[in-house]
Amino acid sequence: MGKDSEFYKEKKNHQTLRLRALLQELPGFVADYIYSKEMTSQTSTLVSYCYDLITFFNYIIEENPLYKGMKPADFKLDILEKISSEDIAEYQRYLELDIGSDNKTIHENGKRAIARKMAPLRGLYHYHLIHKHIKEDPTVLVPLPRLKKDKNIIRMNNYEVQAILNAVENGNEQMTERQRKYCERTKQRDLAILTLMLGTGIRVSECNGLDITDVDFVVNTITIVRKGGGQDVLYFGDEVHDVLKDYVDGERAAIAPKAKEGHEKALFFSMQGKRMSIDAIEKLVKKYAQMAVPNKHITPHKLRSTYGTALYRETGDIRMVADVLGHENINTTIDYYAAIEDEHKREAANAVNFHRKDN
């Protein structure tokens, strides 16, 4: 159950093996830095760090004739002191947009993505600087992209929530007969996924990892594994109870799961009898959102925003919202739902009216 399930054990083992394989592609001084982060970072985060650092060293190899033919693993620590702040700035511009010789875009990153990809490089330099392996850190001389806080949180109102749930049950006139028949076969599952996410605010990864044993229909709870690896228990209401029970007793009971670790106990199955993947859940949400709310870009995270916003409106308790959503830092919640405060201010302005009369 929860983080002790076979699914999460297998997932952790897969990520660990992937991390080891990536470290073989990187210089030893990078491995030292990655190992220093193991106690405070998730393995999936370290895997992302490795990919970003491989991108950096491949860029150096591609752009500097002195390193042509080398592999990232060939670099020695002294390469860090040979790279100037101008080189770092140029790499940051490369991350923003790089056009290949065929005049086709190879990659394009926004400001947040650039800042995220620069983080492991800056961390690598900082690690070796404080350990006195190098004398200077050129990354501190290169400012990161300025990020603006966006108060325009995309979420759905009550009418739109009902519309997306109705789309699952009834489809729409644009659907072909084949699409309608397929949706009919997965109606209970799709309705259960959307209702659960809208009714608890769980992340798509948390939904993907749910086993049937993680659901308690007696006390209406689910046991989830947060993205940080911690376990949590969330309560759900009667509406979620009803649609989940219909699915478990109906479509799920009729599916023969694949005899493979991590599949047979899954809560949500694909038509092939496998655990619903994160990608499949994202596509499911997108499909019904395009039918019901075509003017908004709705993703699983927007369902989470919708739940968090509704909970904050009902309770006015930002700490409760942070706890239920699993935010480790309450400032994340405060920033995220700051837009609600603007709504409150507008309501307050309209609440006071002196009814000035003509003399």
C-alpha cells in the first residue's frame, strides 16, 4: 500500500538504474556533485540534473573545436576553470533558442525552463567552489531570466466543471460513432478519474500510482504518495465515493489485468489491462476538456488548481489548502491563490454602497 507497493518499488529501482547509467556518461567530478545531493533530492530530480549537464557538456564539445570528438565523460575538473562567464551567458542564450544548419528549430525554452536547466550547472560550480576544487564560479556573474509571478491562475468555474463531467457521460455531437463507442466502454473509468482529481486535488502522478488497496470506501480515503516520496491520506466526499465504487464494481471488475508487477493491483486500468500511465491520464483530461471547455487550456494540474481554489473559497484557510494539496512551503500556496484575494477586494468594493440620493 502507498509507497510500499510493488509499483513504487519498481519505479524507484528503475530510476536508480537510470541514474547510474547517466552518471557513466558524465565526468567523475559531476558524479561527486550528484552524490552530494542524494540525501536531499529525489532520484527523479537527479536524473533530470544529469540530462541537463549532459546537454551542457555536449554544447561545449559542439561549440569549441578543442573538444571535438570528446565525450562528456572525458572532461577533467579543470574544464570548469576554463569556462568564462561569457561562455555561460552564451550557453544560456543557446538554451533559449537554437537553430540548426537546416534552419529548423532544434529546441526552444521559456524563461522558467531555462532557469530550471541552469540550476544543476550553477549547483555544480557552487559545490566545487565551496570544496575549494576551483577558485571562481562564473555562473554567479550571469543573471538568470527574470520570472514574473502569474496571478492569472487557469481554473474552471462550477459551470465548466459540470460541462467536463457531462462530456464524459454524454460525449458531444462532433464525436464519430467509433469514438462514441470507445468512450462508452471507458465511461465509468474516465468519470472516476476526473471526479477524483477534481474532488481531491491530487497530482496526475499521484493518480497514476494509486492501487485498489489504497482506497478505503468505509471511511472515504485514499492513500497517496506525494512527489517528494512521502505518504499521505486524503478524504473524499460522497460524489467521489459513488463514481469510484461504480467503476471498481463495474468496468474495473470486468478487466483482466496483465500479470506483471505493478499492474494487477492498479486502481485505474487501460483497455489493455495495464496501469493507466501519466501520459494516458493527461490525454484523457485533454480530450474531454477540448469538448467542454475549448476556450481554456485544461490539464490535470488545472483540475488541481480548480479544487484548491474552490477549497480556499469555502474555507478561507490557506494553511488547510496547503496541507491538502501537499505544498511543503505555504508560500507556494499563497502565491498560487493570490488571485482569489483580488476577487475578495472587488467583492468588498461592491459591498459598500451609500446610495447617494439626488437633492
